[in-house]
Amino acid sequence: MFEILKTREPIRFMRHAKAASVFSLVLIALCFYSLFTKGLNWGLDFTGGTVVEVEFSQSVDLDEVRQQLDTAGLAGATVQNFGTSRDVLIRLAPHADGDVQQQGDGVLVAVQQANNPAEMKRLEFVGPAIGKELAEQGGLAILAALLCIMAYVGLRFEWRLASGAVMSLAHDVIITLGVFSWIQIEVDLTIVAALLTVIGYSLNDTIVVFDRVRESFRRVRTVSTVQVFNEAITDTLSRTLITSFTTLVVVVALFLKGGVLIHGFATALLLGIGFGTYSSIYIASAWAMMLGVKREHMLPPQIEKEGADQDPLV
């Protein structure tokens, strides 16, 4: 499968750098258009709503509970097990008249089953102010992660490479959010966790490529910058493909078998891993090349010893 990667002749990835950059700019423009016009479909974690905890006498099928709520006119409710298979946590969007008790009683009536009676254990209302605070904190967490990564890569490598790494990470986050906005997938706290996971995954690929770039620059003197990046990406391509493939196997399993509650999380990971692999090859490297990274930038600084410029015979 990976026989083509064993050849000594590097694959000319960077000849497609301009086309890939244009493609990414178009995608990002479309994502921003969707984000500004359609916005994100915020989940109950951010918008607030009513939380109802129901205990059944026996184990209950969550899909059946969702169907009962839809039939009762309570579509869009988030249903999940809470502790055991008999305990169910139901979250609903804020009610029009704000009568939380009436909404809770309606949920209890809707989910009652003749052979499996239910009892309401908890009824709470989460205000939109808390949801707004969570949204702000989630955005700040992603921004802080990007800044810390830029500082780390800048100290370990060089600021041009650090800028390329952060640009590729921002590229992955923007496109993932843009797709969520375009098809209106609900965004909750699990999506924030998925975005942070994508940032870490994409950075790992980028660091591997940049490590090889630095080694190549220090090892050879007459090779062009484009050839150095081509060789570095080719040398690490088998590792990148194997890592991406094995990770995608797990994520696809989560996407297909993980259930409704984890569907958004798995979707964000699928998008992030796919575009993360692409951006590690093109966006990060192309941006560093555009900023003019050269061999001289990769060499350690020369430190002159005291008295080295004096005549030893004097």
C-alpha cells in the first residue's frame, strides 16, 4: 500500500501549494459567509432551557423516549442516560410562556409507559446567561490554545514556522465551524471538546513535518526551500497516512454506532482530522514558505567566545 512512499524521489507537494491556498481561501470565505448569515445552531448548553430527570422502573430505550416526546410536540429534546439505564436526563429549549413546572409535567406525561412507569426526580431551569458565559469561555479556550501553541512552536522552531502552524490550526477550526453552520448541526460543549482535540491532533502532524524540515535545512546547504519541504513531507507521509487512517477507523465507528448524543462530536472529529491532515501538508508549509523561511533561519546562533578575536601570539 505504501510502496510509492519508499522511493527516494520526493513527491512534489509544493507545486500544488498555490492551488491549495486558493482552494482554502474559497472554503474559508464560504465558511465566514455561512457563519455571518446563518450563524451556529447553538445547543441547550449555550441557549439555556429546562432540565428534567426522569426515573423509570425498568430499563428504557432512548429512541423510544425521543419518539414519544416528538409525538407530544416536544421535538428537539436532548435525551440521554443519567447514571443507570433507568435514569434519563431530558433537556428542552426554553418554553414560550416560561412555565417550567408545566413543561416538566408535560414531559412526564409524554414519556409514561403502561408497563414501565416513570417518576420525575429533578426539574431545573438553566438561564441563557449561563449559556452565554459557556460560549464565551469555550471561545476563549480555543483562542488560548492557539496562542499557547504559537508560543511553543515559536520557541521550539522559528516564528515563520510557528505562524504557519497556527494558520493551519485556525484553518481547521474555521472550516469545521463553517460546515456546522452550513448544515445547522447543533453545537454543544462536546463540539468545543472536539475542536480542542482537532487542534492537538493537527498540531502533532505539523510538528512532525517541521522537525524533518529543520533537520533537512541543517543537513544540506545547496537544496532549495521547496525541495526541503517536499522531502520532509514525503519522508513523514507514511506516518501521517497510517496515523490518520487508524484514527479515522475509531472516529467512523463513533459516528456510525455512537448514538445521537455523540454524533456531533464524531462529525467534528471527522472534519478536523481530514482537513487537519491536508492543512499540515499544505497550509502550514505553504504559509512558512510565503513568509520566506530559509536555511539561515534554522541554524543555531553562533556564540563567540571571549578573546576569540585576539591574536594568540600577543
